[in-house]
Amino acid sequence: MIVYEPVSTPKVIRTLFVLVATGIGIGVVMAIVSNGFVRGVALLTEGYSNTDILTFDIFNMTLSLMPLFIILVAAILVIWIRGYVGLDRFHGPADSIYTAHRTDNELDVKRGFASTLSAFISASGGASVGQYGPLVHFGATMGSYLKRLTGSAITIDIFIGCGVAGAIAAGFNAPIAGILFAHEAIIRHFSLRAVTPIAISSLAAASFSKYIFGDAPAFEVTLIPPDLISVFPLALLLGPIFGLTAILMMLSIRKIAQWGINSQLGYKKLTFLAAFICGSVGIFIPEILGLGGDTVQGILFGNFDASYLIILLIAKILISAICLGLGMFGGVFSPALFVGAAAGGLTGMAVSGFVSGDVALALIVAGMAAVCAPVIGAPITVVVIILEMTMSYELALFTLGSVVTSALTSSMLFGYSFFDRQLLDRDIDIKRGRGHIGLMETPVSTVMSDDYLSFNQKVSVDEVVDRMVSAQATEAYLLTDDGGFFGKVSLSDLVRVPGEDAVSSYADKNPQLIKHDDSLQQAIEIASNFIGESIPIIDLENNRLIGVVSEADIFQGYLNLQSNVVDLETR
């Protein structure tokens, strides 16, 4: 029988204070950082976009070389940051997800902040990247830093969740979506202790952002159709098209990134190459540069015809893939919104003969949501963002139809999200849960024992048997003259042979063994086919016996790990 033990009142008050203070503090900081990021990019972009410097006329067109010049300068700064900090790669939401699923890890603060700064410089320079991914990781990194700074008993995933929720809430003025995103995409579990500070952080970020920076929505949808339920089947049917569009975008980024690795050009040349291509294309198609918010708003207002939308769709996918794949760092959320808006605009035009213009507008919104959802792995969050931004229940339901079929299509053909595939490339399968990750990350040495019998291979059988009987052991290990591992003997075999013989004659020279750097998961797989008292743990490079492990030791290690996971996800 489990007895409920009430918590003392002082401890309750102290816990509540810490959770509330954590949520408010992180939320306010994320409101400032999120708005500062977007407004800073807008200010810098406006500064060099409204100048006549480096402009020229050709074929009755006035073009400017400024986008190319600015992005090359940005590339130099990004390269300098990578060299100064020692960034072998940029850190983003995938790292936040992984850290939130571990109980013994923290985010690299220096690399996290350097990655966010690189994203700010890339976006300010006109690279076709987004802001939300870097801001999400910045929030997670800040939470991790506060955890380390305060030494709080609050688990790392809660700190990360607070930062992530604050970033989304401030970015979209959507606090409920911020709460959901933190749970759905990053920490991926629900518990009262986690929900409380995360919800407070999200609310604080949205409230502070609205109070200090104004109530400016990320996108403005002015005309919402009065009756979308009747055309709901259309949203369901178009969802797979949006899902395939999302897959095309994600595969483009991955293929170009892989080409960059295989080219062996080095990150400096690749970053300059990405900047040069992006800047050159931006001279002729400036809409694909930067965060792309104004262009998305233009698509919502119907400012582009079908032919130019096709150009924007193709160009945005390719240039975003080149920037993100070759070294101009940023997020994939904003490019996905852009691509989704263009795809939605084209589908709206394609069915315009069958539906009203208002429904075509709803398809643009549905396209934005349905392309984003499989990219970031948060379909429910995306729908709630639409609901909080438009306050239209019918538009949210219409969007949900496209989102669910898009996400299903992408999950079957590509994977749960772009970030999950990034982790799979590092042999990390988040879908298998914290327990599996813990087993893979825990070395078998943590459950290893040094309580075993060992003998020189040249001693007699009688000597080994006497010692084994005295120690009540059924197995022993033999070593060479220089201490190397020779083999394993069992008492049941030795009692049947002449006692004066050398024990090495009866050794099993190829016993079942575990490598010293194997994980607990690998040890479990090996032990599943093992019969005996213990399994030797061997350093194969030096052929040294460093310890043994029994099935009971492995099982106890598994139970301890599962207990930690249950405590993390339920308390």
C-alpha cells in the first residue's frame, strides 16, 4: 500500500516561489531578446535597403549590388565567430530537444549564444533563414545557464521549456502556443511541476512583449471567411500536397548540407559560397532575402500573381537550403512559413474557380501551417498559433484539416520533424524516449564490479578450485604473465579434470564479453543471451580485464535509470 506523505507548508511556499520566479524571469528576458532580434534585423535591413549606393540600371530595371555586398560582410562576421568560439557546427533546436531528454547534461552556453549571434548576423545580412529556431535555442541555452548558475533543484528540462515557451509566445504573441510548443516539440512530456513555470514564462513573455513593444501580430489576416466548415474536405485533400512541399524543403537542406560535407571545401569557403549565391539571386529576387515577413504578408494580401509565386516558391526553397546547408545559420520555421504561404497561394489560385476568394485566403494560412507543422514537429502548436493570431475558430479548424494530413504524409515519408532527422544523423532516436537515451548514454562501467577471482594462466587446477570453493564462486578469470586477458574457467568444468594440470588447458578463450566503452543498452543486449555468473568487461585495445558485470547489476542499473525518468516526467 502506497502511503501519501503531505509536503510541509514552508516547502510548498518555497517551491511555488522558485517556480513562479523562474517562469517570470525567463519570460521577461525572452520577450526582450525575441523582440530585439526581430526589430534589430528589421532596423539593419531597412538601413541598407533604402540606399541608392551600388545601384545600376539594366534592361529598364534598377538593380542593386547592396544585397550581395552586405551578405558577404555578414559571411565574414559569421566565419570570424565560428573561428573565435571554436564552433565545429551551429547549435539549434535539435540540441535543445536532446538535452531536454537527458538527466545528466547541460547545453553549451558559449556555443549556444554564439549560434544565436551568428543567426542574427546572417538574417541581418539578408541570408534566407529564420529567427525562431535560434531564439528557441537561445531560450533553452539561457535556461540551462540559469540552472547551472543557481544550482536549483528544478530539472534542466523545465528551465529549457521556460526559455522555449517564452521565445514562441513573444514571437507570435501566442502564449498558449508557447506552452504547447515547449511540451509538444521540445521536452515532450507533461507534469504539473513542468507546466507551471513554463506557462508562467509564456504568459510573462507575451504580456511583457505586448506592454513594452506593442501588440503587433507576426502576420495580419484581415478578412476571414464566414463559413469554412463546408469546405473542410478541401483542406484535408490539399494537406498531402503541403506535406510533400515540406519534405522537398527539408530534403533540399539535407542534400545540400551533405554535398558541403563531401566537398571538403571547409566551412569558410562554403559560407562564402552560400553568401555569394544568396546575394546574387537576391539582386534579382529581393523578396527571398532575410526573414521574409513582408513578403508573406504580401502573399496574404494577394500582391503576387501565379507566375511570380512559382518563382518565389522555388527560389525560397533553394536559397534557404543553400544558406542553411552551407553555413549561413538560422531557423527553418520562417522559411517554412514563406514556402507554405507561396504553396497555399498557388493552391488557392488553382481552385479559385470552385471557391470564393475568401477561401483562397484561408488556403494560404492553411499552407503556412501545414508546411511548418511537419518541419518543426508541432502540429497542434501551429494550429493554436493560427487560433491565437486570428481569433477565428473556423479558420483554426480548417487549418487543422491540412495540418493533420500534411504531418501524417511527412511522418511516413520523411520523419517526425526536421530536428528529429538531425538527431538521427547523430544516432539519437528521440522517439524511443528518455529511457532508451539514458541506456545508450550510460556506460556499462557505472554498474561494473571489481569483485571477481583472477589467476595466472599457469597455475594448477587444484589451486584454482580451492580458491573458488573458498570464495563460493563458480567462475574465475585467467590472465597472462603481463596481465592481459587470457580466458574464463568454470568450477563445474574444473572438478572433472586432473588437479595437477595447468588451468589454461581448460579455459574458454573466447567467452561472451562486453567492451569497456559499451553502453548499458548494449550490455543488456549481450546479457539477454548469456548464461552464467558474470560477464567480463574488457579493454580490447590493451586486452585488459577491467571488471565484471552480472545480470543483476545490469538489471539494477536499468531500474535506477527508469526510476529517474519516471520521476522527471511525472513529478
